[in-house]
Amino acid sequence: MLNVFYLNGLLWLLLMVLGARTEMVDLQDCSQLMDTQKLVYCCGQSFLDKFIFAGSNCTSYWDDFGPCRYDCLYKYWNLLDENNQIKKPELYTMITELYSPLNGYNNYGTALKKAFGICETLGSKHTEFVMFYSSLSSNVSKCPTHAMLLDHCATVYLTLKCPKENFRGGVECSKLLRVVDACTAKMTDLETSAKNVD
């Protein structure tokens, strides 16, 4: 099964690199999308992603961006059904509770809801990208990865459409935003091409 993910991911990445519609982005540059810690540093300033820990017993994963963090948090908030699909009402309720007009972070919450919507329409394309890079890593986790894959996708698209007031700015984050923009545009181009073939 992992070989299928690996082959799909490899084909997807090769097509992505060869079919650039925006600025030329190196395959190595697109690997920056795997750095969730850097993504939340730039969008949310390594602060807003911590709201989800409120009331949970998951604080031991505060600085751990691996599968166990997301597995613990998604279980705490009851965000996945028995088929590992997002429960939209629970997800939207959680986001609204954590990022509301009352605390001034409703724009961030709205962008996060949109990011999860994009990931839902992408289906397995983002997962294939992550699985390809995961297969290159020797890290093995005792926790299931499904919640991490969903959250990772949402974090990428949240960074892409990060509200200005929540974006850190600076050279490093501006460069990351250009990479995210170029790599996600390639993914969109691939998705459109695949639909036209069908």
C-alpha cells in the first residue's frame, strides 16, 4: 500500500515540477510545505495553533508536530468519524469557539474553515504529496497519521490565505508564502488536468 502512495506521490511531484504555471519552484522548495512548525510560525505566529490545546490533556505534544499531537487533539475534540472523515459540525464548532469575534481571531477562524474545505475537495492529492515525503523519512510513529495529514493540508492552505493581521511577514515568511503559492498552484493545475482527462 505504501508503494502505491510512494508511486502516486512521485508521479504527482514530477508532474508538479514539470508543469509549473507560476514562478519556477524547485522540488526541494516544495518540501518546505512539510514543515508545519514553520507554517504556523508564519501564519498564526506560533501562537494561534496552540488554541486547540485548551482544556485537552495533549499538552505533552505542544512542540511536537508529529502524528501523536494531531491524533490526541482530534480525539479530544471528537473531529473524526469511524472512517477517519472529518465531522464538519464538530470541526466548525471547535473553530468558532476558539477563533471568534469575541477574541478578535474570527478572520483566522474563517480562513481555517476555508482551508479545510479546500482540503476536502483535494481529496487524496495532498495526502499523496505528504506520503511521498514521509516515505523518504525514517521516522516511525506509534500513532495513526490520518489526523496529521488532514491538519497538515489545512495548515498549508491556511498559510496560503493567511489573514494579514495573523501573518508574521519578514523575508523568511514572505519567501515561504511564495513557495506555498507556487506549489499549491501546481497542485491545482494537476487537479484540473486530471479532471479534464476523466
